[in-house]
Amino acid sequence: MKAIFVDTSGFYAFLDGTDPFHAAARAAFETAVENGRPLVTTSYVLHESWAVIQGRLGWEAVDGWLDRIVPVCEVVWVDSLLHELGAARCRQARERRLSLTDCVSIETMRRRGLTESIASDECFAREGFSLPTRS
């Protein structure tokens, strides 16, 4: 089965019940796990997610995320080639709201042939990736 990419926005929304994307993210995670769909993320997404979760939700949320959610994901550790591909994409796009982490994620998805993402960032939709439908 084809894997689904998980972005920071997906991790965060899953944890924060007040996030507008929460129900869609939670349903996407649960459906993926129930159907045996692998989940993939990058070390850059983990770094970014940790900072966002810690800053907005606190250490208890970080611990729960690290202990229960991250272990069900395959982590692609960003090497120098993947970093350079993401950096080149980011510099070419020159969009203020498109981060290096987003560009590395897009490159990871392209290289692995992934078409779906648990994310709310429109940059993924603009690149042609499917996003969960908001409830």
C-alpha cells in the first residue's frame, strides 16, 4: 500500500482539539492505521513539529506525540542531497509562506511517488497532492 506523508500541520491538528483541521487530521490518521497504510515524515518535520507542539501545547503533548504518534511513522532522515533539493525548490519558488521544511517534504513525496498528505498547508494541494477533507 502506498504511504501517506505527515506534515507538521497534520501532527499538530491531530493533537489540538481546537484546531480547525483537528477532525480531518484525526480521521486521516485513524483511517491510515486501520487500513495498514504506512505513514512517512521527515526529520525536518519532526524538528518543526516538536517546536510548534512544545510552544503551543506544552511538554505533556510533546511526550504523548513522541511516545504514541511518531513511532507509527517512518522517518526519512534528511541528508545533504535532500536538503539541497529542498533548498533549490524553495529558492526557485521565492514564496514567503513556503518554508524549507515544506520544500524538503515536497521533494521527499516526489522522490517516493507519494500522492497523499495529512496536512492543511495549501502548498501541498498546489503541488497536486491530496489533502484530507475538512469536516
